[in-house]
Amino acid sequence: MQRLVIVILGTIVAVLFSLANSHHVNVSLIFGAPVRIRMIFVIGGAYCLGIVSTIIFEQWQRVRRRRHFEEARQAASAAEEGHRDIADV
């Protein structure tokens, strides 16, 4: 029941936010003439770009972390093998 109330309140806030930002604005892109677009689409586009850039950054960090982990594991196994050779002598 709490979840339903939260979803309904969130939807009401989102609709009010959309209505408050439904006016047109001029957006100047890198090339060409300024484009006239509703403010809510500008806000939504910026939000989506933020989500995409966050996902890309997290994936990059995950790959980087995995690479460092593999390098550390290889160094540890090499050190362990070297330790065994010394102990066997």
C-alpha cells in the first residue's frame, strides 16, 4: 500500500513538473540555427544524457578495476611461485 501511495505521489509531482516546464525555449546547437523546443524535453534530454554517461563511466571503471585485479592476481601468483622455489632449495 505504501508503494502505491509513493508511486501515485511521484506521478503527480512528475505531471506538475511537466506542466510547469511546458513553455518553449530556444536551444542553440553547435551547428545551425537555434531550435525552438519545449523546456521539458531539454530537461529530459539532459537527464537521459546524464544516465548514459554514468553507465559508460561505471562500465569503464569496472573494466579498469578488473584489469588491475587480474594484474595483482598474476603478480601474487608469480610471487607465490617464486617463494616456493626458494623454500624448496
